Amino acid sequence: MKYLLMIWSNPQTWGHPIFLRTPEAAAMTDEGRAAMLRDFEELMTEISESGELVTAQALADPLTARSVRVREGESLVTDGPFVESKEQMAGYFVVDCATPERAEEIAGRFPDARFAGVEVRPLMGGSAEDL
């Protein structure tokens, strides 16, 4: 089963990896930040070598986002991300795991989960059973 792992964050500045730009990471020692980066790199190596990592992508700054809504046949385009929230989606990973518990375990190992949230959502495969 494939799962979408969405990284949510409220960084001080935008860039990759986003967890290093959070207020919590800024308050850490250089050694603490380096340890988090090592944890992330180890996780990426593990899920790449196991074949569980399907794809991943960091997103650009939410300030560059545009939201489109159609109301009464008219397109309304506004600046910024769709959600009105303090945290924004920073990036995503698609993993292919044997169980939902494994997807949750991977999500919990992202350093971002220490400061904000990593949402885990099954992806629909397009079959009738998914609808």
C-alpha cells in the first residue's frame, strides 16, 4: 500500500530541510541540529535501500502559492496557500509499505514530527474498491 507522508511546519524561514528552520531547531545546539540531520539522512538511506521510498519533494515557500476557487462560474485566484493555518505543508514523501503501522513508524522518525506534524494518508490505487 502506498502512503502520502505530508510534512507540516511553521518555520522561521523556508528552505530544505524545513525542520532545521523551526524555532525549536534554532534553539538547539549545533550538535543537536547535526544529530537531527544525521537521523534524517539515515532514514532516507534506509527507506531508499528497502524500496519503500517511492518519491519525495520539498515545496517552495507558501508565499509563492496561489489558490484557485471557482464560484458561480468565476475563477477567484488569491495569493497564498489554501489553508488558513499557522502551519503549512512543507513537502511530501510517498512510501510503499507493507502495513499502515510501518508508514506511521517512518513518519514518526522524521525530525519534523518532533516540532509539528507528519500526516499519513493512504493513496488510492484507482481501483473500484478504493472508491
